[in-house]
Amino acid sequence: MSRVGSEDVFPSIRSTFRSMELDELVLGSRRMEGPSPTLGQLLKRVGDARNGGGSDVDGDDNPAHQIIDLTDSGLGQIRPVPFVLSFNNLTYSVKRKRKLMSLPGFLRPSRDGFAVGADQADVNINGGSKFSRTTTTKTLLDDISGEARDGEVLAVLGASGSGKSTLIDALANRISRDSLKGTMTLNGENLESRLLKVISAYVMQDDLLFPMLTVEETLMFSAEFRLPRSLSKSKKKTRVQALIDQLGLRNAAKTIIGDEGHRGVSGGERRRVSIGIDIIHDPIILFLDEPTSGLDSTSAFMVVKVLQRIAQSGSIVIMTIHQPSYRIIGLLDRLIFLSRGQTVYSGAPSGLPLFFSEFGHPIPENENRTEFALDLIRELEGSPGGTKGLAEFNKSWQSMKKHRRTTTAAASPGRLGLSLKDAISASISRGKLVSGATATAGDVASSASAMSTYANPFWVEMAVLTKRSATNTRRMPELFGIRLGAVLVTGFILATMFWQLDTSPRGVQERIGFFAFAMSTTYYTCADALPVFLQERYIFMRETAYNAYRRSSYVLSNLIVSLPSLVFLSFAFAAVTFWAVGLAGGVSGFFFYFFIILASFWAGSSFVTFLSGVVSHVMLGFTVVVAILAYFLLFSGFFINRDRIPSYWIWFHYISLVKYPFEGVLQNEFDDTTKCFVTGAQIFDNTPLGNVPDAMKGQILKSLSSSLGVTITPTTCVTTGLDILKQQGITELSKWGCLWITVAWGVFFRVLFYFALLLGSKNKRR
């Protein structure tokens, strides 16, 4: 396939005006077709149907759902509110550091030549070799321009690594503005980040859903988050039912999402649910990253068909797609082809044959136009000149089209554009359920600052999050069953190993060993909480990226859902071990023992939850948890008393989570001043004199008494509980002080978890 130079093809562009007019007419005809009604009109129609005696969506007597007609001629004549998203000269580069070894007399190679334009620092090595630290700059987006309009689907195509997802991220404000160059406007006005969050939605490539919720429940929870509290519960339910029909999910509405261990909806249905939760508030702009990835051709077509309907309801739809089929091409209105961060084609699908024909590579008949274009781009990328000539040809082509549109607009204005304020105001007035738009349409459209950042107050978010998480957890009882089984088995082993300990010196040491192991076990059994947030991480990032709810609401709801299980586990462990081991204190001692175990579970769960917000992988998290908990046990005061810990390590003793519950249970056991643990006769236990006759022990005690000036008989109490506490170095805090410090540690780690979410979930590239 011969490549045509730019000097051969540029003059021929002028001959394409007539064909380009056809291109514009195709786009124009699509926009003049009667658009589908907006979601506000759908809701109004449902209300009219109910007032007129139609079936009640929420009624219990008639469960049948009323199907809404999307082809009403009256509504079809209403013109959609015009929105134009323009982006100009978008450029995004990242710096990469590379380490290279270069030998004397040889140039250091570089991907772009020989260290041209790179920052380099050389370090001499034995033998004259050099270790080079090189910083190179890679351009991911190179002067990208284009526009997307309401009522149209804009698709970004290109090979892997061409910059498709990067462009979507740039448009969706998922790249730091400090790193991204260029401008982005909506109806000619700069688009503020806060406003974009409110009027747009972003659908990630992966389907991130709660597995045990049904399709209807998933969409309903999304409605609770994204729709303002001013809407009644019945209207939110009506919105969800209308959306289920729009997405073609009526037959799967009562089916759970499912995962590897639970059978649920199909892949195509999961993808449509993912789209649904982000369009529940009827956004003006919808971004999608590879919405057809991993789907068969039929499912992919249905997904894009849904996107076309969303666009026709008055939204801007921008998506990336890898290699669309012939049927999907018929649903797309505009295409942008990228190659190594540069635009090599921008226009309607119908303009591809003429474009590549003028470039010197006509598309054969009966061949998929996009497949041909992608194959040609890949071939050019492998050639010495790359796609530079194609990119330059596209720039000239776009300049000609822009000149023609300017001339045509001067001759016949066509539909008038609205300012951003007027367009948003008109859109909300026509029923667009913009998230957080609880004020009047004029107030909301006046400025981004007038819009509420969140659709609902804090307590509503917390209640909805708690209900959703509790519902998903309740339907997976095996997870709690495994955790309860681990606690019961551990408690049973400890109870049988330390069965009915006595108060002899050996029994005292065994009690101390039991407490150390029991308290550390409560922390280790909390490690299973680590995957909880790791599984929800991307769901959380997706939902909070567009202000579905506050991070503080998530932290508190996570706390509320976890507390009941912690109480049950703590009581089970305490009941199994307390009386079996023969611990002191009676009923009051049992309840303190239960409370200190609950506080340990609470602190351990909070610590592991905080780590789950910091680490990114389950195995890495388990490694960190096991290592840190081992250090906590080492410095708890069990293996070595506080007084004997080196001064440079004493700080670790005071931050050990095991220290405080360990000291608390020791005080609960040994704080009875009337109870004797070692008598005069028991002094000789565990010594070489332990097996001598009792008469001999009595004579030795008399000798000691005369030498020390203290009367010591075989029945004299030599060691009390307070003496044992002093021997362990436990003299600083009361048992209740240890309990409250353990609780405070749990609160502290929950606060750290909040800041970890706040700082670690910005979801933006740098």
C-alpha cells in the first residue's frame, strides 16, 4: 500500500467541498429528526397516565409496569436544548525517569534518537562505565481539538496506546489542570470543574457493582444518592422504572448482579446497569471508557443503541471504542481517530471514504470503513514517517471544513446557540434532573457556585449507604459465618488448652500467657476486613468522583455496618473462654472482659480498615497487617517488661495496640487485693527445692524469717495480685483507662481512614 505525501493531496482538498456538504447534511438530518423525550417528559407522561387511571407503578395491587411510548409525535417536535462541548489544542505530557548503563566510547541510545532533549545525570562506575539517569518526556495528547454536540454520539477510536482513554479523562476533568494544556468550553464558556461534576457522568471500563444487589435495587440506591431529596420516594421509583425500560432491563430487574460465586445477570446487562447508575440524574454530558469492551457483538450493539437514545434525549455522549462493528458504526454520529496522541481523522462516519480517497488510500467497497482506517493507521505507524502525513492532511481537511461552516453560517444562521447559563436553565426547566439542582433553574444556571455540591444532606447519605452495605452483606452470610467460625475455633482451642487454671505460680504465668495470646488473636482475626474496602475501592472512587455522597458519610456508614458483627464476635469469644479458663471477677469481671475484647476488635478493625485505604493489593495488605501486628505483640510488655525495653524503642511500646487491652485484662484478673496467688509453701515451686518434704520447707522458711526479720509461714501470702501487676510493669493506667484508650485508637484510625480516602481517591492523573 503506497503512502501519498501531503504535497500531493493537499491541493485536491478543494475539490471535496460538494462531498463535504453531504457530510454536513447527514449530521444535520440526524439532528433535525424528532428527538426522544427527555427524562422529565417521561416522568410527566407517567404522572399523566396515573392521573388518567393508568397502572400505578408503585401499587401493590397491580404489579405490571406501564411501558412508556418513546415515539410520541407531539414530544418529538420539541427541539432539544443546544449544548456544544468544544476542546481546543489539548496537550498532555508526562515525564519518565529511565536508568541506563553506557560503556565508554558509546553513545547512550534513546527512543527518540540519542539523548536529544533529555535531562541526563551521569555517575562514573569502576572501569569507566557510566550509570545514566535520564528524564524523558512522552506526549500522550498532542494538540487535540474537536467538538461534541447534544443529540450526537462522539466515538474516539484508535489502537491501544493511541490516547483514547487519556482524551476521555482530559475531557472529564480527570487530569490535573496544571498538567493539561488547552481549553475546554461548553457553549463558548469555560467549563468549571465544579459545574462539570454536577452536569456530567463518567462510566468506567470495568463493571463495578455490588454483587448481591438486584438490578432494580442498584438503580434505586443510585437514585437515592444522585437525585435531590426534594423529589418524593414515589417519583424516584418512577424514574428508576422508566430507566429500566430505557436500558432494556425489565426481564432482569429482580435478578442480582452476581459475581464469580453467585450467578447473576449477563455481561451486556451488567454493562447497561453500569451506565444506568451514572445516568440516573439525566446528565447533560456522559463520558464512557470502552463501554463495549468484553461484550459479544449483540450485547455491544444493544449498549450503543442505549447510548444513542440517551444522546437523542438531549445529552452529549462521548465514548471510546476499540473496533466497532458495521452495525455500531450506523449508530455513531462523529468519529475521532487517534494515533500516538494525534488526531488523524475527525468527522462523520460517512466522510471516511472521501477522506481516505483524497489521502490516496480509497476504501474498497463492501469493507468495514473503521476497520480499514484502523488497519491503515497501524500500517503507517510501522512505517518510517509514521502517521505524521495523515495528521497533517487531517489538519488541512479540518481547516477547509471550518472555513466552509463559517461561510454557510453567515449565509443561513440555522438554529441559534444559547449561552451556558440559558442552556442549563432551559435544560432544567424541561425536566433534566441535574444532581444537586434543588434551587430554581435560574439560580442554578447563574453560576457553578449556586449549585449544591451534593444532592442530599449528610444524614440521608449515611442512611442510604448503611442500608446498601447492610443489604449486600446480609445476602452473603457465608462471609460472617467463616469469621464467626474462626473466632469460635480459636476460643475453643484456648479454652481447652488453658482449662480451669489454678492460682499457683505456674497458673499465674499461664494466665498471663493466655491473655497475651487472646488479645493478639482478636487483632489477627480482624485481618479479614482488609478486602472489604479493597473490593469497594473503585465503586467508591467512581461514586465520589461526581459527588454522589461525602467521604465522611461512607466512613460512618462503614462503621455502623461493622459494629453489630463485632459485638456478636466479641460476646461469642468472651463466653467461650471466660468461665472455661477460670478467670476471676464474676459477672462484673466477665462484662469488662467482654468490653475490652470488643474494644480490641474495634481497634483492630479500624486499623485494618485504614490500611485498606492505603494499600492497593490484598496480598500486600495482609503482609503489612501481619508484620505490624507482630511488632505490636512484641512491644506489648508480655515478652519484655516496659522497664527493660530500650529507650530508643519505648515509643513503640506506647503505640502498640496490644499493650492496652493486655494490661486491662491483667488488671481485671489481678486487682483483687484480698486474693493471694503465692503462699510461703509455694515459693519453692518451679525451683530445685520444689520436691523436698514439706517439713524441710517449713524449716527453710523459719530460717528465712529469722534472717529477714519477717515472719513467713507456709500459709503466709507472699505475692498478691498487685505484686504481679508490678512485676509486669503495669502501674500507669487503670483498667478502665486502658479500655478507653483502646476505643480511642479505633476512633483515631477511622479518622485516618477518612483522610486516606480524601487524599487517595482524587481519581486524577498528574
